[in-house]
Amino acid sequence: MRTRASLFALVITGGLAVSQAVAQEAQPTPGLDVGRAASPIIPLPLYNSRPETGGFYTALEFVMFRMTRNFSNQQVVARRGLVDLDGSIQRDLGGTFVVDPVTGASRFVPGPPGPNGTFLGSRTPALLVSDLNTSDLTYAPGLELTLGWRFSDGSAVEFRAFHTHEARYNVGADIIPPNFAVGTALLDSFLTSPVFNFPIQYAGPAQDSNLGNPGATYGIWNAADSMTLEFIQRYTQYDILYRQPILSSDISRINLVSGARFSWIWERFKWRTVDLALDGTSGPFDVAIYTNIVSNRMYGPVLGCQHELYLGKGVSITCQVDVAANLDVVKERASYELGDRTTETKKAVTEYTFAPSFNGELYITWYPIEGVQLRFGWNSIMFLNTVDSPNPIAFDFGNLSRVWERRAIRYMDGIKLGAAISF
């Protein structure tokens, strides 16, 4: 009986001690805010124990973006054949070999010279600027970096930097036409473009073939042997945005987005022509390069709306649309130069135009742990009234203007994959 009473007293004493310890632990020390522990605990400086007070966050996303092209199918860069400037090539083509009845030796008797400036060959289009449209759109890789600060009321201010690598397209034509159809006297193995008004530095080799007089195919672009076209695009965007919650519930949140945006579309068209001499050699004076650069730099305010819907199990879907009223500062540059850049002529123009843009984003976000977000989404951007060159080549060497036009719609889209961390 005494043993039972002692055991009962021990249990009661232990229970009182535990209750007193729990009560003391539950009562915080004055002036000390212990917050709440993050779960799970990770030995990294992620998140904080008081998320409602706000804090710094950052995100890094890998992007794959593509942009439309708009080259006209009406501008022919080169045709098969050559131009006989002085008629001497026609003279040699119309000549015959005569055998001397006494000596038995043969000699060439030229025919009558032909009309000056006659085009010899099939005139078949060998290269068009629209050939750059035939290949599939290239997805250019890039990165987007976000730095932001979230306030205690749920609003946030953030800086976003988005840049893509160059998307590059190439086409070309050479001495061998399709099906090896080189034509009479190999005339269709040559490429000719209607460039005119150029100085003597662009005369090219004195003799392109064993027909005609020296200078009969005057000009690098007359009876050329190789032509290549290259087109490069890239895109850069910087945003400073403020996000203000206007409606929220347990599973939904709507934010008003406002701020400023800088958008930059940079494009370069390059046409390179090589004119080989009769012996198959060429130097820098036998190479001509034409370049057309269009740089649309757009500055303007942004206004939009963002809606995030929680789907459960740490997954949400977010949709954002916004519009920017941009002032487009367009820098346009066109130039001809020799292979060694010793001789160059160029035209530079700066235009100002209004170019609004519309942006749409759709994301799936997963919150695996507190302070970390993984996001995958699709982004599309449409620009109105930007400047480009559907017919980029100015064949008049002395007048390089009138190769730039305003485009009604320019579109780009792509995917993004990345992670965000809150500290």
C-alpha cells in the first residue's frame, strides 16, 4: 500500500513539473519575437521566419526565344549569267577557228562584236533575299535576371533584365547551279547583281574568263563567283516594375503592374560577294560587303494586370498581360565596303516613331519548399510600327536610302524555365 502511494505521488509530481515547463516555454520573453520556424530547416540563407514583413528576392531564368522575319520575295540579289559591257565576249563567242591550208596551223577569227551591255546567260534567279525566310525560325537562347523587394503589404518593386543570344540565318549561291546546268560557255556558272554607280575601286579582276577583253565584266558584282547572305537578330529588354495587390483570397491574387520598359530589337543583314580572277585567285579588292543594320530602341511606360491562381499541392498558375507605349528611336545604317575595309560608303539615318507593344506571359509555378519557386512558362510579345528592311539592298551605290520601312506587326515568343529564391 505504501508502494502504491509513493508511485502515485511520483507521477503527480512529474506531471506538474512538465506542465510548468511547457507553460514557461509558451510564454515568450518580453521584447523577443521568436517568429516561426521554417519547415524543413535547410542550412542556407533562404527565406525568413517573418515572411509577412517582406524582403529581398531574386530569380534567374533560361529562355528560348524566336522572332519573325519579313523579307520580300520581290528583291532578286543575283541572276545566272554575266553582262558583256563592251561586246567583246559576244565577239569571241561568235568567232571561228580557221586552218591555214599551207601551214596547217589554226587561228581564231573573232566574230562581230555584240551590243554593249548585253546580258549573256539564262538570267535565272540564283539568290533572293526571301531565301532567308525559308529556313525554320531559330530559337535563340538567353537569360532573364530578376531582382526585387517585397513589402509588408504584399506589394513589390523589381528590376528585370532579359537578353537573348543572336539568331543567325545564312543562305548563298556559288558557281554550280542546280543540276549542274552551267549553260553555253559556262555562262550560268557566273552570278551577276544590278549594282551600279560604284567607283573604280570596286572594278574587280581585270579578267574573269578567257572570253572578251580585259574589263569586259567590269565590277565585282558582274560575273561574280560566290555570294552569301547573313541575317542576325537579337533582343534585349529591361523593366522596372511595381506590383500592387488589388484583390486577394485564399486561392487567388490579382495585382496591378506598372512601371517603365526599355526594349531593343537589333538586326543586321550582310551580303558578301567574291569575284575570282581567271586563275581562280582573289584578294581583298575582289570582295565587296554590303551591310544593313536596323536598331529599334524603344522607351515607354508599362501598365498591366497579373492574376495568380493556386491549384493545390504547392502549384499555381499565373497569367500576366501588359501594354507599353513606346517611343521608338530607330538607328538605320547601310554601307558598302571592300574586303579590307579600305574603301567604304555609308548612309546613317535616325528616326523617331511611336511603337506600342503588347506582352503576355503564362506560367506554372511550383513551391517545393518555403522561399524557393520553380517556374516554367511561355512569353509572347507583339510590336506595332517598328522599322525593318523587307528589301534590304540598295543597288544604287551612290544612294543608300529608301531601304527602310515601317512594319505593321512584329511578333516574338518563347519559353522560360528558372527558379526564384526569397531571402
